[in-house]
Amino acid sequence: MKQLYVAPSPHVHGSDTVSKNMYGVLIALIPAFICSVIFFGVSSLIVTLTSVIACVLFEYLIQKFLLKQKPSVCDGSAILTGVLLAFNVPSNLPIWIIMIGALVAIGIGKMTFGGLGSNIFNPALVGRVFLLISFPVQMTTWPKPMGFDTSYVDAETGATALSILKEGLMGGKSISELQASLPQVNDMLLGNMGGSLGEVAALALILGLVWMLIKRIITWHIPVSIIATVFIFSGILYLCNPEQYICPVFHLLSGGLLLGAIFMATDYVTSPMTKKGMLIYGVGIGLLTVIIRDFGAFPEGMSFAILIMNAVTPLINRYCKPERFA
């Protein structure tokens, strides 16, 4: 008698595969990578290549020798984790620190939970936050955009826009007094400012979002809900006290907000399954980001906000259960 085997949910019927979607996201990241090469030069190549090779190698070794599984590094997920980890660190980060971050991202953030599809938190963000806590000096030393420069660890450094804002406000200055030292909108759009490797060029990240929406790799619910929430919440604060809180456009274009909203928060495994759940998830990330930025000790709050909402995702999925068929 022929038996019918039913695999655990979620079930997706269509032409999509894991590798197809992973490589689709990698294609969407190409514009941001090109901008990083233009502004940070050869160091962006070194950091990205190191991160990708380390993530692929650690995943292969863990699957092959610890978990005794057939290695699945060709599905593109380890490569994507490596690229996203590289995009979340400074372009002059020492190679040995990058490798530690890759080991934490793959070994703890992903494979400890059982590999792709079982991890609770975004692996690249796990690696990034671990490095931020463990190596705060190296992770907050930002090279200035110098064009295609061949220097690596000796690149000229400076503060990010959010760091300048946070330090100025804590020093008793007003927004109007800080305006001259903050990057202009066109600089933030094109990437001519200090920051992590892949977060500086807003237009390149938006181009990647358009690509993924057209290819239906992701839906609009998470990135739009995050962006809209940050804009509204920070806009309310700005209207209440424009000398203490920066305008919402600055929030959207600075730091890792667009990188996180478009490429990190939309991770299939760690985000809710339903459209309603995605909207709740996005609103939560947006609120937490603004709260951390404006009222917390860290100038940037996107990574922490996403990880917190990753932890809440199972609860959201229970609250927003999809409709049953039949």
C-alpha cells in the first residue's frame, strides 16, 4: 500500500528553492557592494572575502565533522551570512576578528540550533553583536570614505553620523548646533559618509529592495512597516522638540536602518509567517530602533531591535496563525 508522508509546516508550493532565493538576495546586495568598493577601496574586498570564506568553511566543518551531516554550503545561505556579516562591520576590521565573528555567526547563531531553518536569531546579527560587545574599539573605529584606496588597517578614521549626533546631544549641544558636522542628505543617499561596509549607500540598498520585490523574494510588509514606524515615531519626537530629536529622514538614511529593514529583518527563518505577523514584527523593530537611538546609550539600535523581535517571532506566529485549509 502506497503511503503518504507529510512533512512539518510551513509548506510552500512553487518554483522557489532555498538556493534560488539566497542567490537572489546576493544579487540584490551587488549595488551596495559596488558602492562599498568605490568608497572604501580594497579593504571592502578583503573584509567581504574573508567573511564569506570563513562562514562557508566553518559551516562545512561543523556539518561534516560535528553534526555528521552532508554539507549544504552550496545552497548559498552561508555565503549570504558572510556577506551580511561583512556589511555590518567597519572596512578596516582585522581579519582575525572577522573570522571570530564568522565562527560565532555560523557556529552559535546557526548550527547550534540545527542549521538553516531552525535558527531563532539572524546569524549575521548574532556575529555582529558579539563582535560589538567583545571588541568595542575595533567595531566603532570607522574609516572615512576615501575612494578606491589601497590602504587597509591604516585608513583615516572618523565618527559615524549617529555617533556624532549621540555624542553631541550628550554633551549638551542642540540639533541646530550639530547640523554643520552631520552629513547632508545627498551624502547619505550616495554613501559618502563613515559607517559599516554595506550600510552607507541608501540608494544602493533601495535598489536591492526593488529587485527583491520584483522577483518576489520578499514582500513589502516588513521593510515598509519598519520604515513607516521609524518615520512616524521619530517624526512625532521631532515635532515635539526639534532641538533634541533629529528629523525622521536622518533616521531613515543613517546607520544600518535600511540594511537591517531590507536584508536582515526579512530573513525567512527568523521573521513571522503571516502578513499580519510581519506588520506587527516590523512595527516592533521600528519602535525599538527609535527608542534605543534616542533614549539608549548606543547610537545605533537596529541590530538589537531585530534580535529582540526575532525572539518574539514565535509568539507572534502563535497569535497570528494562518488559516487552515479544508
